[in-house]
Amino acid sequence: MEEENLAEKLFKLNSSINEWLTDTRVLVDQIKARQDPRRQFNLWRNSSEGKNWKRRQHSKQDRKCALCADYVHISRAHIDHIKPIAKYPDLALALDNLQLVHPQCNLTKGTTTAPASKFQESDRTLEHRDGNERRN
Ligand SMILES: [Zn+2]
């Protein structure tokens, strides 16, 4: 039947348009993320890569806040940019620019550049310590 054919064609066209719209939205999100370092960072933070980094970093920092050196629970720890995104957008995802801190300490710090963290050690030292702490 003619009409059935037309309905089927319209249905297929509609499906194609929906697929295309979904693809376009994904592309737009990716482009926006590239243009916005804060957004790019948030995407990374919520990815499994970001979550794994947080676990490793928490261990590297002896479960302590990089600003006040008191204990911080991993679920409470905020990822702080040592050199703030606002002034150094290129360092938004530079891992050696990131540290874990208390939310309150992060607020107190604001957008100033943190003094050199005591956790900024050589990679070799960090790997060594990481290995020792995996048992805990
Ligand atoms: Zn703190």
C-alpha cells in the first residue's frame, strides 16, 4: 500500500533525524568542552581516569589536605588547581597542577596561586610511596 510505504519512510526519516540530532549534540558538547577549560576539567574529573587519578593522588598525599596537611576523606576532598584555571587555562588538566584539599581550604585560597605544595615531589619518590601504601 502507498500509505504504509509513506508512513514507513517518514518513520525512517524521523529516526535518522533523531540520530543526527544526538550525534550533533555530542559534537557540540565536545566542542564546548574544548573551548572551556573548566568544563573540560569537570568532564575529566567525572571520568574513570579522573576518579583513578584522585585515588592515586589521595594516597600520594598520605590522605592529607595539600593546604593545611590535616586528614581529608577522599569523598570530601576537592581537586584544587595550584595555578588557578582563571589565570592559567592551559593548565586545567595538567596533573602536576592538581592537588587534593579540603573544600574549606580551597575556598579560603580562592583564585590565588598556592605556595609550592609539599607534595610536589619527584615522580620516582611518589611511585615508591604509592607502592608502599597500597597495602593499607
Ligand atoms: Zn585543608
